[in-house]
Amino acid sequence: MAGRPERAGVTNASINTGRRQRLDAQRNVLSILEAAKTTFADSGVDVPARTITDLAGVGVGTLYRHFPRRSDLILAVIEREIDDCIEAAHELTARMEPRDALVAWVSRFAEFVRTKHGLANALHSGDPAYTGLADTLLDRLEPVLDSLLERVPLNVRNRDTVSARDVLTTIALMCQPVPGETSSFNERMTKIFLEGLLASG
């Protein structure tokens, strides 16, 4: 019985070439996102494109092909880090005592916020691309933190008066740059807040 004829213009070689191109594109995107995360932390979200592409090992054209606007790149980095924060909660819960897992996760979240230099200005720039970003972040991370808080006693009269959203918002505010202070100041303030929130023991 004769084999099935190949579709016009489609060969095994062209299929393999297309697959390799897709894999290369995926690797490029991951490299760009990782490089952007690093350079945003070092130099802010307005870092030159060339700085990102040099670290990623790709051309500037590749960056703009995947992320035509800076807001596209910033949003992709944030989305990926939100995913990482969610995954971190599962991992920490599996291997740590409840209180330790909560403290470690809050530290992870604080680092995420603290290393986005210039993001606040971007959010208030009027660019519609950022509309709802803060709410999206809180909506996705609120149930994660809530599950961690439910497992530890809090130093409050009524647990219902303290929401995970309140805690996330407070920590985010504490992570904003303070003139004349380094990031260690923000870390200390976050630690004091968390120690006050958690019941002793």
C-alpha cells in the first residue's frame, strides 16, 4: 500500500526546521526575561535595551520582535515573578514550619517589590498598558498569602480585621525607596512589621 503523500510544500525537513525555530524563540524569550529581571533590579525598569540584550545574548531586534514596547517586557517580567511567588509558597509550605514558611515567603515577596526600581513611576505614567496591574498582582497573591496566614496565630484581637490584601499592600509600601536609606532599611521595617503581626511563640 502506497505511503500517504506529503502535503505540497511540507517535508520532514521543513517541519523540523519550524520546530527548531520555535524552540529557539522560546529560549530567546526566557533569556530576555531573565536578563530583564536582573537589569531591572540593578538599574531600574528604564534600563537601555542594549543592556538587556547583551546580558541575554540576543540582538536588539529579537527583543523588540517579542516585546515591541517596554511595557510589554515589564508586564511579562512581573507576570513571571508572580508565578514564581506562587510556586515559592507551595515549596516553602512543603518543607518548613508554618511560621518559617510565612516569614520566608514575605521576604520573597518583598524582594520582588523592592527590585522593581522605577516601576511606581511607570504605573503612574498614564500608559494604559499598566491599568489594573496592581489589582491583578494583589488578586493573584492574596489567596497565596491568606493560606500562609491561616496556618499561624496572629497578634490581633480579631483575625477577620487583618486581610492578606492589607498585609501585601503594607509590605509593598514599606519596600518603596526612602531618601538617604539603603534597601536594608526597608528590610528592617518589613521585619518589624511582621514580628508585630505574628503572635509570640
